[in-house]
Amino acid sequence: MTLFRQGDTEIDRQLRLLVGLVVVSAGIVLLASLQLVLTSYTPKSLNDFATLATVIFMIAVGTSVKARIRIRSTTHLISWNEMAIVIGVAVAPTSWVVLCTGVGVAIASLRLPPIKMVFGIGKNILVAWAAGATLALLDWSRPTDDLIGLTLALALAYLVAALVDDLLAIPVIALASGTRISQQFRSNLDLRVGGFCVRFVVALCTLLLLEIDTRLLLAVPPLVLSLHLAYSGRIQQRTEQQAWQRLAQTTDALNVVELDDVLTTAVTRAAELFSADEVEVELRDADRVVRGGADGVTYDGPVGEPTTVQDAVVPVRLEGHDKTVDVGMLRLRFRGPVRLSERERYTLHTLASALCTAVRNAQAYAELARVAEAHAHDAAHDALTGLANRRHLLDAGNEQLHQRHADGVSALVLIDLNHFKEVNDTLGHAAGDQVLAAVAERLRAAARADDLVARLGGDEFAVLLRALPAPAMAAHRAETLLAALHEPFDIEGMRISVEASGGIAVAPATGGMVELLRRADVAMYQAKRAGQRIATYAPARDTADLGRLTLGGELPRAVADHEFTVNFQPIVDLGTGEVIAAEALARWRHPTHGMIDPLRFLEAVERSGLLPAFAEAILDQALIAAGTWRDAGFDVPVAVNVSPRSLLDARFPGSVLARLRAHDLPPDRLVLELTETLTLSQLDVVDQALTRLRDSGVRLALDDFGTGYSSLSLLSRIPVHELKIDRSFVTAMESATEAAAIIRSTLDLGRSLDLAVVAEGVERDAQRRALWELGCTAGQGHLFARPLPAATLLAALQRGTDGRTGCLAVALHDVGEVVRLPQGRRQGGRGRHQPA
């Protein structure tokens, strides 16, 4: 074995410098002692030669019989020769003892490497000189009559010898083993102190024996040998006890769940446990190597990176006790040759097994954590687009709303794709999924880093706007988001345009995220109804407020107790003032709140599951009223509004025809009014219902014509008989040329398709006359009558106007009078309720 650590130039240099200093100092002392021996001190008798020979023998034996301790690749030896040296300087001149020390240590070190032999000789020569110099300073003369003086002088000399021995040996051991000098000095300090005391007592007793008979000195080596063996056994026992304690502490430290912590602990603790220069853990499946020493990890990366510590490698597989699992390798690396003891080999295998278990546990925990994280991500994100889902939006939104005072204004933009079902129906669901993913990507790119983009399901998206400086900024941000969808999408070689409607709502003071989402939903549907791209929530236009939701809980009772009633608004011939039909308008006669407008409860009815019962009740009342009027001599058809959801019910056409038969009314006496909220995709479902109703004789009307997204497309698909001009155009026709142009175009369209046209919202006589002159034959509005109960309307019909029953307004001309109409005016289609 070599004294120096290979591969570390700086440490080698320091070691050589320290050893050289010790050897040079010892050489000076040796030469000085040799000169004194030659000039001053010579043996006087055979007894003197025997004493010197005994000293040499004692020093040789004390040096040869050593306790072995391995630190890294170097075995360090602890000897008792300082006791022999102290006894020698007590019975012989110091110069002779210095020479004897050199000879005795040299004899005992013949089998050691030269560098260790030279260092051992030099160190012990300095120890002998220091002990002799101490006794010389105390004017030592072996006073047999002064036991206390003898003890104190010998103790001081022994203390100096021990200190010099440690001061010279410990730095060399620390440098050679790569440990700190202070740590090395504290190592086994209690055993060293105990050994010092025992050896001092032996030395004192030896001197007292020499006073009795010099020949008794020969009995000292066997005694020293016995004590040395006992001391060595104690050191070995202590070393193994500490090793087992460190092994237990190491296995306990491996019980962590993070794999990086397991590997770092294994590397650092194994380096300390086996005094290794480097420890390497290789994980086979992960293609990962972690290397390091007692000070920490020095390399963590893929397999194949070379290491500088390659002189001695002790490998062991990381496998369980049953040897069925092999996760990698644990390698101890040393600078210099090394041979592990049997106890160290058992410790190494125990550590490898514990490390294997720890690695498997950490890997299992990491996999569980990954799966849990994936599940948590999946639970909060949409699988198709990767955006946040409704749950995540609600959670993040509620958290954000709690911080709104600190972070500014929060708002929500709800975005719904128009006619998206047509993409699925035409190109297939795979292409539809691509469109949704592309829309999500554009919204994500258009949103700010602080915004949260979510897909709520189907073709509905939401963007939570955070930290807005002012509520007005929400509209600007919403415009930016919808503008991102303006450019067509390239899907499977085709360019597909996507239209979207958006609703904006600013965070409310109460209600949290659920209320914010509801308000954005209300605004979005307001945008759809108004034909706008974006609408901002306005409480005044909210037909789904909390009061309505409260009423929604009372709907089952209202249906069961027949609280829903019907009023009728007459539809008149604009020229003659004669009532030609009546539109049924539902009302809720609430026992507490009084009469409730349908705008506050119709949507709740549609969502409650009570729509079929509600629709049947309204239809029954309308048909009863029509039968009552007929029996009184007024054959007035009745118009009933139909919810798009009713048309999606396959049982609806049969229910309508059954009610007509029950009330003995011809089918053409019933007009079903459809709204433009029907989309083309829904028409695929309701075509069959509408065709059956029309074929049975029920008349169909398209309500609020011109306000939807695709009036002409709907008209080409729905087999209607009549068009109803929305009241907004009638109101604006006198002041806005665009409104008048739309009315004129609708009338021309009705004439070309042979459809009757009815104008809604006629409130002034000027509007009536202007509509009639444009060719519109029928209208309804407050000019003629507000919605009336059936009996009240019957009384009005019987009373009549200007002496004519069945009329609610004076005629614009006398019967038989020749009327000059504007050039180009033609009759606007057949009469509304005249047979074809």
C-alpha cells in the first residue's frame, strides 16, 4: 500500500512536503545524537549493553504489534512504541535512545514501503528526542525515594511524547484519507486517551520494577503485548459498533420518497461508511449514474461518463433479498488497492439490498405522484384541447374573485361557435375535433398570460379575464379574442370559416363564479338574438335573474294548479280593420306575485322538464278560445308560439293533432309560430315534425323575421305559410330608411313565395297606413288592442267598431271605393287565413 492518494496532485504535494519536513528534522536530531554518543556517552558495562538491547527490542516489538484501521484505500496502524521510547529515555541517555529508536523502528518496518518506513523512523526519532528533552529540562535522575516526583516527571514526558506523535501522525493520516484534521483528531479520542493512561501506568510500573532488578525489564514486552491485544480488541469492537450504527442510520436515511434524495443519501453515506474515495449508483432502466463522495454528488447524468477514481472498484448489484429484482449497481471506488473485511462485505450487501428497496419505493412513489398529477390535470382540463375545463374555471374563478380588490377587475367572456354541428355532420367528428383544437389554440394565443382559457363542453369556450384596469377593457379584450377566429381554418385541405358569438360579464358582487358564468351566458344569447357578435351583460335585459330561478322551483305546482293562463292579441286586416286571427300569449297568474310576464319564466320552463305539460296547457286554452269564438260566429284562427325544444320532441306533432281533434277544430285554424333561434343543425331534427304538421293542415309562421343570423337559409328549409315582421323594423320605419327597406324586401319576398306577411308592433295610425301602402295586408299591435283574455276579446269582437262586428279599427276606405295605391303596389300574397 502507498501512503499517498493517487490522482490528486495537490494532496500528494502537501503529503510529500509534510513527510519531508519530518524526515529532515529527524535526520538533524539523529546526527546530533550520533555525535553526542561518539563524544560523550559510551556504555560502561555489559549491563549497559543489555539495557540498550532491551530498549531496541521493546521499541521493535511496540512498533511491530499494531492495531489496524483502514481509511479509504490506506490501512493506518496504531502502535505502542511511544511507551517503549519513554521507558528508554528514563533508563538511558536520550542520544542513545534516539539511536535505538531508529534501529528498532527500522527493524520493525522492513516489510513496509520505503516512504512509510522513512516516515515511521523519522516520526519516532522526534518522539524520542521530545520525551528525552522534557526529562532533561526536568533534571531527571530517577529519584526512587520521591514517587510523586517520579510520577509527575514521567507523566509530563509521556504527555509530550503522545502529543508529538499525534501532531506528526494525524495530519498525514488526514491528508492521506481526505478527512479533516479536526475530525481525525476527534476520532477514537476516548480510546486514545484511555490507552495513553494505561501505557503510562505500565511505563511507571516498569521503572519501579527496574529499581528492584534490571533484569525484570525482560518481563515488560509480554505485559505490553497482552495489554496491546486487549487494546486492539477494544478498538476493533468500537470500530465495528460504530460501523453497524452508521449502517442503521444510513438505511433509515434511505427511507425517503424522492428518488434524488435516495441517491444523494446513498452516495454520501456509503462514502463515509466504507471510507471510499467515490461512490457510484447506476440505475439500469433509467440510464442514469450518480457519483459523489462524503461531501455530496459530483455527477448526475447518463451512463458512460468516465471517472478519475479507477484504481480499485468494489461492485455489488442492487437486488432484493430474493434476488428477483435488479435495479442497477452500487460501486465503491478507491484511489489505490483495497480489500474489504468480511464485516464490510456483509455491510455492503446489506446496504445494497436496502438501497434497492429504497429505489423501488421512490420509483413507485414517483409513478403514483405522476399518475395522481395526471389525474388531477385531466380532472381540471379538457382532453381534446388541453384547456381548462368547467371545474377548473369555476375553482380558479372563485379564487380570483376573492382577490378582486387587490388584483383589479375580473370578467368572463363566453364564446359559442355558430352552426358548429354542421361541421360535424358534413365533415365528420374528426374534422370537428380539429376545428375545436384549432379554435382553442387561437384563443390561447390571443389571451394574455394572466387570462384563463377554458372549454366548457361542445363548442362553448370561456376566457376568464384577470386584473383588468377597468370594466370597459373587457369589451376590448373580447373583440381581440373573437377577431382571432376571423381567419379561416385549414382542416384536411379545406378552408373552414368559423363564426362565433360572445357574451361579456363583469364579476358580480355576490354569487361567485356560478353567477358570473350565468350572466355571461345570458349576454351571449342576447348577442345571438340581436344578431350581434358580442353583447355585454345588462341587468335590465336579464330574463334569467335570481328571482326567475326562485320561481322556477314553483313551476310543478303552477302546472298542476293551472296557474298559467292565455291572453290574446288580435291580428287585423290593415285595410278593413277586421280581426283575422289572434296570437296566444302565455301569462302566469302567481298567487303571491300576481301576473308574471313570460320573459321571466319561459326559459325556466324549457329547462325544467315541464315543457310538454306547459305547452299542452297553453295549446288547450288557445283551442278552447278559438272554439268559443267560432260558436259565437267569429271563425278566428289562433296562433301559438312553439319552443324549439318542443319541435325536438318526436311526440309533439301527435300531441298537437290530438288536441285539435279533441276540440273539433280544423287544423288550418291553428298557426304555430316558429322563432329564428332555430339553427340549421336543429332543422335536421325538426324537419320530420314540421312536415307532418304542415301535411296535416296546420299552418306555420316564421316569427321575428329578419332578426336572426340566417333568415333566408331558414326560409328555404322551413315549410312556412307566413312571415312576421319584427316590431323593431316597424318602430324604426319612419325614421330609418334601412328599416323601411327591410320591410319592403320582406313584402316582396312574401309575394314572390306566395306567403302572407304580418307586421308586429303597429302602434300608430301612420304606421298602419304606411304598411298598407307598401302592400302589407295584416298587422298587430297596441293600435288595435293589447293582449286580452279570451272572453274580453270576444266581447270586443261582438261590439265591433264603426257599426261593424268583428272589427277593431275603422277601414282605410269605404266598401266599393276605388283606391289609388302607389305605383308598383301589389297585393301581398293571399289573405292570411284564406284557404289555398
